[in-house]
Amino acid sequence: VAGSNEYYNYRHQSDVYHAYQLYKTLGIPEENIIVMHYDDIANHRSNPKKGTVINYPDGPNNYVDIPKDYVGKDVTPKNFLDVLSGKDMGPGKKTVKSGPNDRIFVFFSDHGSPGLIAFPGFEVLHAKDLIDTIEQMHNANKYKQMVFYIEACESGSMFNNLLKDEWNVYGVTAANPYESSYACFLDKTYNAYLGDCFSVFYLLDTTQNMNKLDQIMLQDQYFSLKKQVNTSNVCQYGSKAVSEEKLADFFVGEKRVKPQFSLGLHMPKPVIRDALSSRKVKEQYLLDMM
């Protein structure tokens, strides 16, 4: 889920497009991936390379065959919770048709504030509503294990002291409940921050370890990201048992596909020197436009 719109928020949709390409490469079937994005960045008038969205400097175009499952005004907190909980969304609309033996992984990138994460049009998803949905899904045996990775300011507040261990839910957040997350890779050609620190490190860490994801626990990746991301405090919440599951259980399908492009396979770990608090990105964008 990319929960923002407007060009100055370029990085959120870029994060999600990169994630989609990674999951496809790792063999997750198309029918098992649902993408929510406003879809107003790739061909925006401010984008100098129409139809192209990159996530790091000189990176590949991630806007390739991106699904249009939920776009524009369909990107709402209600639709997100309805899709997650498997409600019928109408003819031709994907939803999470999960059962007691299924694992669910959610990657969300956008703005946040204490107790909420944002969606386009000033709509918000409150922590209470997400937690209520998780509890209902647990009670209805809608999953075996569920994992959330959230890129947003104060994202830790979505889970802090809210998850019950027996729910088998694990969350990793870009920031603790009291601080901003950070944008990175300001690109003067695109006049945008291309990515977010937590998301870029997560995606590249997973990519560069893609041949040994069956040997790395979720908690191992958490510690790796906590060490790499020095702009905010990466946090973990929820079930210890789920944290000890292997990355491959959530990110790898039965049959991998050949990457359409490098996906950062041979890219050295980035050194980020231009990180900026997500709260200041719009101001910087407007200054650069002057």
C-alpha cells in the first residue's frame, strides 16, 4: 500500500513499486499480490521521464506492469481493511481470500502521526481500527501468521502495547511512536526524494540476500535494518514466535522468475547523506520549484 498522492510524495509509490517487482521476482504469484496506489506519479507533469519511477539513483524503472488493483479514489482506509479481511470487493476486484494455514505480509509506505497512518485525501487509518480488524481476523481464523512492515512517521504507535502475542502478528516499523521517518535520495532531475531510508534498506537487504532467505529470520532482518538505518529507530512489535520465522516463508513463492532488471542485486549498500525528515519534504519540494 502506498498511502499518498501528489508528486512531492513520489517516494511512497516508488517504494511500493520496487517492493512489487521484488516479490514478483521471488516467485509470489500475481494473484497473491494486491497493490494499492494512487497512480499519479509515473505520468505526472512534473515527472521528466514519463512512465518511469525509480527508487534510488540510477535505479531501474519500477513502474513496469504494475497492477491497477486499487488506484485513485479506491485507495482508502476502509478499502484497505476490507481487502485485508477478505471482504468481497465486487467483480474483478482482488481481496485477501485467506484461511487458517495462510501467511499474510503487508508493506505500507506513507505519512503517519501518533496513532494513525495516512491515506490520500486527508483520510487516515487509526491504530484502533487496524487492531480491531486484526483481532476479528484472528477470531475468524483468517490467517496463520501476519507480518506488517510500515514506513511512516511515528509508525511504532500503530502497534506499541497493542498486539496480543496469541494473535501471531509481528510488526516492523521505520520509526518509534514519537519520531519522524526519513526520506532519502534527493534527485534534481526528478525533483523528488526517490525513496525512504527504511524502505530502501529493507528492499535492498532482501534483494541482496535473496538466495538465502530460507536461512534468515524476520528478527535477523530487523536487527540488520536497525543497524543500517541511522535516521530513525527501527522497532519491532508483537509475536516472538513469528519473528523467528524465515523470510522465505513470507517473501518467496514456489517458482522464482528471472528479474526484468537488476533490482539492486549488485548495488553496494547505499550511503545516505541527504536524508530529510518526512515532515520537511513538501517544504523542500516547494523551495526547489521556485
